[in-house]
Amino acid sequence: MLEITRIRASKEAIAEGLQKRGVDYSEQLDETIRLDEAWRAVKGKREKIKAESNKLSKSIGQFFKEGKTDEAEAAKERTKTLKAEEQELKEHEQELEEQLQNALYEIPNVPQDIVPAGTSEEENEVVEEHGARREYTFDPQPHWELAKAGATIDFELGVKVTGAGFPFYKGKGAKLQRGLINFFLDEANKRGYEEFIPPLVVNEDSGIGTGQLPDKEGQMYHVTEDDLYLIPTSEVPLTNIYRDTIIEKKDFSEKMTSYTPCFRREAGSYGKDVRGLNRLHQFDKVELVRVEHPDRSEKALEEMVDHVKGLLEKLGLEYRVLRLCGGDLGFTAAITYDFEVFSAAQEKWLEVSSVSLFETFQANRLKLRFRDEDKKTRLCHTLNGSALALPRIVAALMENHQNEDGTISIPEALQTYVGFDLI
């Protein structure tokens, strides 16, 4: 959430920056400022009346003590009137505050200057490519055919038990999942990330804190009876550890990692893009989350990008890094780098990670601050990234490391984690 002080001070610059998303937010910014001014005016009037009421209340006893009964009774009546006015203004103030908060919730983060303008993924910017395209002497099979032949993933059984998008992993497929999770967690531990096992459901305040709520696209599973939400990513519970927190340490860098299942409705997804592991409702992911001093967040972003590169290189996968354009940027992000691996069998790139810097956008919602050298509190910067999401990594490993006889070679870095070198 953008700070209202920033909107008041730099409305034109913010409107210009948001144009990169392909939407004009000028009217929303004007309405936000109007609501803020109205709220301040009502609050000021209420506080003035409250002060007058308090002053009169103190004088009543003195009037009685001096025998000024008429003056005391008049003061009592005036106090009643003022308290009624104060209550009415208080209710109006609360209404305006809620309207202001809701208006702020509707405005996305401002893309950084380096983010390209654009309205679709075609306008994302390729900033790096790594690895050579494999030359096949046979027709490579897509992962869903390889999974069926090797009895490693059962999509039909998942449909029977739950529905589409909830596959069963079995045998070496299950061991591959477990091995990848442990590999990713160990690599994160080596980089200084503290490991957590968080809850898989969160309350509304947590969803609001990281920007998943209000859920404009209807992507979260909602447990209505208990008013809880299944997590779409462990970013939500991990970042909310620091909700309503002031970090007192001067040189702080909070680094967290977690493996969790993730749940997304993926409403509106259909066709070939959802085949096999390409788009699931439940999937496994190892997440990285960081809370940083604003002066060091750009460096932290570079470190996270390098970390994901290292994982993909150890898995022997060709990849490219994209800087997302404004229109493809998530609502809460100021800048995002996507990682994609190439699928020869599907003849397309598959997204396997997003690494994002949110600057103060989440911290403002979370009331997550640190105390600077002047003892004043300032908003922290937050970051997160997938390291990595498993479904498309498994798909890429199967498709890009397949052999002509239908077997799949396991990268050396994974062999000690899974206990075999071939599926």
C-alpha cells in the first residue's frame, strides 16, 4: 500500500509511474487525496470539540463549589451537546478512514524506473539467457507422457480423488519431489536463510498484510466457516511474522525460507497451458523471504536472483531471466524478475520462479518498521522469490533430461538427495 504522505507529496510522479501498468490511476489518486483531506478535517473538528468538552467538564465542579448552580447546569447541558456532536463526528471520521483505507488498497505499487512499460507478457524484457539448446536425435516426449510411461505421476488418479490440478506423485516421482525440496532448502540454508514450517492457512489480516487480499482475481481458497484462507505461497505467513513489528537492530537482514504446499484456484486457466504439471491447484514450493533496510534492498534483490540462477545451473537447465513490464507486474511489486526454462517437447518457455522487490508497499500494510539512527521509525523493504516452484521444474527435468529409450537422467547435484541416477 502506498503511503498517503507520498501520494500527497508526489501525486503527479506516482500517476506517471503507474502509467507503465497501462492504466491511468489519476482519478483514484485524486479521490484518495480528497478522502484524506476530508478525514483530517473531521478529525480536527472532533478533537477541537473534545478539548472544549473536557475543559467544560473540569469547570462544572468549580462552579458548584462557588455556588454558581446556574452556570454549572448550563455547562452540563453544553457538555452533553458537545459529546453528542463528538460521537457523531467520530462515526463520520471512522467511515472516512475506512473509505480512505479501501481507496489505498485499490492502488498498486509504482514500478521502478528500470521497469519497461507494457501491457502484456510479450513486452517483458529478456535480460539474460544461459545454457545451450539441446539437440535431440529423437522426438522428445512431453512430461505427462514420460510420467505415464515411468509410473511417476498419476494425473487421472488425482482427478478421481479430488479433481483436475491435484496429481498423485508416486514411486520415484515422489522421491524426486522430496529430493528437490531438500536440495532447495539446503541451498537456502547455505545462503543464511532460517528455515520455517509455517501454517498452511492464514487469517484475513495476514492476507491483507502481503497484498493477497482484497482478492480481486478470486485465486485464494477460502474456508468460509472459519474465515481462513489456504496459502497461495509461504510468502504470506513468513512475511506476516513481522506484522506490527519494529526492528530495533541497526544492521538487520531477516532471511527466511520455507517449504510448503501452495493452493491456488487458477480461475480462468484453460487449454493446453494447464496440461500436466503446467498449472496446478496444489503444488510444492520452496520460498525465500527477506526483510531489509531500504538502503540494502537492491543488493538483496541481486543476491536472490543469483541464488536462483545457481539452482538452475546445478540442475543443468537452460534458462532465461525476464524483467517484467508494468502490465505483467504483480499488484504489490515494484520490480520482478521471472525465470523461465525451455521445454523442447512443448516448444515453449515455462516460468519456474519470480523474484520481487516490494519496497515499502507490503511494509506499510504490515506496519513493519525499523528504528533508524535518529530513533525515528521508518518502513522496511520486503522481498520474496521462488527457489523453486516444483511442478514446472519437475516437468523441465523430465523433458530436458530424457533419453531416447524413455529413461530420464537425474542431475548429479540431485542424485544423493533422491538415491538414484535414472528414472
